[in-house]
Amino acid sequence: MLCSIYKSSKKEGMYLYVNKKDDFSQVPDTLLEMFGKPIFVMVIKIEQRKLASVDVEKVKESLKLEGFFLQLPPPPVNLLERHKELKAKQK
């Protein structure tokens, strides 16, 4: 199964996977509006890949059922909480 991957022009770390290059017909308009202009990244053969940030099986299932998959960026690190944890470990 081939899929095309696009990065968001509005949100860093957000990616959109679609079945066919430049075919966003299955993607809801509201999602595309939030995503911004899709910037083409690559075409991959998904069966033979391990993806860094997302489960391949979830991507394949979403592509089959919905025609797209949206990869969200990881949540930001709370530096204050991290600092507190490090301080607590030092005591």
C-alpha cells in the first residue's frame, strides 16, 4: 500500500497521510482549513516501513476506513514539572 505524506503549513509536527498523491477528497474541509496548505514530503510503501512517531497499523486502518490519517505533534514538555522532578530526585 502506497501513501503520500504531507506536513502542515500551520502546525509544526502535524502530518497528513493520504492514499493518493494530491488527493484530499476524503479529508474534511474543516481539517484541511486547520491543517493549512499541505506541503508534500514523500510517498512511502507503508507495509515495509516502521514509522517513527505513529503505529503503522493505525495508519493503515485509518487509510482503509477513512481515506486519510492525521498525525498530531507530541504534546509540549512541561519544563517546570520536569525541573521539579529533577529537584526532587536530587534531595
